[in-house]
Amino acid sequence: MQIAGNKCFVCEKNIGVMRDGAGCVTCQVAVHKTCIANQVCPKCGRPFLTAERIQSTLDTITEKQLNRPTSVTVIAWLAFLGVLRAVFMTIGGVLLVASDTRAGVSTVAFAVLGGTVALALGLGLMSGYAWAPKLYLWGSPVAIAIGLAFGDAGQQWPASAAALAAYFICAYLLTRPPATAFFHSHTD
């Protein structure tokens, strides 16, 4: 949170230098130290922190972003691409309902389920939750097996082989020491 250069919440004048100000990291409110008597935020009632303290402390989101391995970020974005795929599958399933109701409804159901899991996985990986790599490590083989059992017979094996190769690469990346340290350093 920036203090110097922001307007004081109380007097609405610019705060000239960092040492003259204080702020509430919850409400993102900056004030002159001389404008407040009780040293608490007028919006939420929490104590103000000095500008020096605010500048020396990283917020938890920034800290997670700095500590997150690049491989985890890439895998999370691939999961978000799975959400986009699910959206297109849902649209295709809705269009299929007109000609084959049963196939259309099952396509929509699988797409919504897959999209929900992909979204949860991506968000969990980005946030550093310990359950997220477990979801990937245990859920992906199940998804590959379901795709093999119910997929198009002509495309089953090439697609499954590619999915299996991608699974092993991602599983390796998620179980490397930097990734496991990242997930163990954040609480669920």
C-alpha cells in the first residue's frame, strides 16, 4: 500500500512523505498521523500501521505470487484452459440437444463437471492450497481412464497417450522440492 502521495482520508490533502502518514491495510486508507487522534481506521476500526511498517510488510497475495514456482503457475493456467474447453463443450452440448437429447445432456453434464474441477484446480494451485496437487495427482488418472472408456474409439489411444505424457510431466513438476515447499508453506 502506498502512503506518500496519496490523499489523507480525513483532511483530503496529499501526504507528502512516508514518515508523515499511516494507513489501514484492510481498507486501503491513508491518513496523516496528525489528522487522527486515536490511531484507528475510521472505516473499520482497526489500528493504523505506520507507513514504514506497511512498506516493509508484503501482503499475503504478493508473498504467494513471489514464492510460487513458475511450473505451478503454468499448470494452473493450463487448468484454466480446461475451463475454456468446458465452455465450448457446453455450447456444443446445448446445440446437440436439438438432434440428440441424451447425448447433448450428457455432454453438458460432463462439461460442467470438468469445468468446475478445472476451475477449482487452477484456483487451488494459484493459491498454494495443499489439496490442489493431490487433486491433480489423483483426479487426472481417473479423468484419463473415463476418457478412454467413453471416448471416440478412433481417437482414444492417441489422445490418451498425449494426456498420459502431459500427466507425467505435470506430476513431476508438482512433486519437485520447490513446488512441494510452496504448497506446504501455505495453510488450507
